[in-house]
Amino acid sequence: MIIKIHYHIYNEKFKIVTTDNIIAGHYIIFKLGKSTEIGKIIDIYTDSKKEKYKAIEIVKIAENNDLQKMYENRAREKDAFVIFKEKIKEHKLPMKAVDTELEFDRKRIKFFFTADNRIDFRNLVKDLATIFKIRIELRQIGVRDYAKRLGGIGPCGRPFCCITFLKDFEPITLQVAKDQQVNLNPKKLSGACGRLMCCLSYEHKFYKEMNIAFPNIEEIILTEKGKATVLSKEIFNRMITVKNSDGNIYKISLAEYAKLNRKNKWNIFPGRRVE
């Protein structure tokens, strides 16, 4: 079985052996690698052979004292974050504190930070270990992970994708936007992290496949009215806007373009022949 758990800032799916006595809404204590965490079950799914998920061991359903400990840990995380920032200033390190995570069993605490370059923080770790007396882990993160930890609302009016469901960040280039004929305005294409928005990749595969059937912008093609230059293309309507040598602008169908410009009369749509 597959369960989706919310813990810390994460919403992740994991594989479990059994779902006995657990339902959506339950808080559970589970082992993830060497860590022990507490989280809330968001949903339960049937096993999918197409996707692979990390396996976790469910220790038990959380009781009232476990929930109390969870809230205490959150308060400790806030206090630890304040100390982390103070120690950064004390050691005069060129880094910015971002977030803190204390594992449920309080055996390890993680400090997240951003920096332009690699930082030698060995003395900082020793200082923090003296204060907290548990295992200390410092992680340098990028601007995308920074935005993920801060959270927020995207231009679509919904919470950031990286918070709700995105697990990995795929590289997004301007070519992805060009393939979708999106206005190349950096302000409109960039997310809160300052990088190109992740959602540009969601429909990219569809546009890339459809573009095979269409001519390139500014390409000279044959139409029933003679040669013309391609100005734009409407993928969903399967129309192409062109301009001839006389300056007249008109539209032609994808079928007309395929009939006059393709050596073979088969287009990319299965089972459909262009007459």
C-alpha cells in the first residue's frame, strides 16, 4: 500500500506493508531511514507498480503525549533557529539562516541556510553541538528550496507547487517557454524564487510533440494563395497565421499546410490522413 504523509514541510508518498488500524487523518510515528518522525496521513492508495516509493516502518499511531511532544519540538525549532542566526553573526559567516528541523526523537537537528559560495562552518557546528548536545547537520540549499521552505502563493492563486506536490526540481530553460509561445517576459515567467516557474514544464511535452506538425515561425511555406511567411500558430485550433509578399495576412488550416508542404500526406495524428 501507498500512504501520503505530511511531516515538517513535506507531503510525500511512502510504501508500507500494511494499513491495519490506520486511516487518513491519523498521526503516526514512523521510521524513515535512521530517522524517527511523526506525521499526519493525508491519503491511502493502492500499490502502483509503475512508481517506486521509499519504504517506511510505522512504529505506532501517535497518542496524546506524542502529539504534545510534536508541538514542543516545533517550539524548540523556533528557539533553535534564533540561536542559529545569532551564532552565524557571531562567527561572521556569509550565510543566511532559512529553517530548522528537529527530528521527533530529538536525536538530530537540521539547520538549513543559503550562501553564494561554499562555507567552512566547522567551528559553527562545534558551537551548536555544545549548546544542543545532539547531532548537528547543516545543509546548504538553493533558491528554489529556499522558496519551498518559506512557502507562499503563486500567480495562479494557489500555494507553490513545490510545497503541495513537487518532489524534485527539473531544469527549466527559456526554450521550454518558446516552445509554448509564451510571452518571454522575465517578470511573468519567474516564480518567487527568481527562477523560471516549474509549471512551464507541465505541458511542454504536449507542445513539443504538436510543434512537429507545424512550421517554424518566419518559415516560408506554400499555401493555396501562394508562398507566405509564418507569423504565428494556434496549436489547439490547428490554424496557422501567414503573411504573403503583398502584405496580406490570413489564416490557413494545418491540413492545408500538410497537404501542400509535406512530402508524405500523413500527419502526426494517429489514424487521420490529410486529404
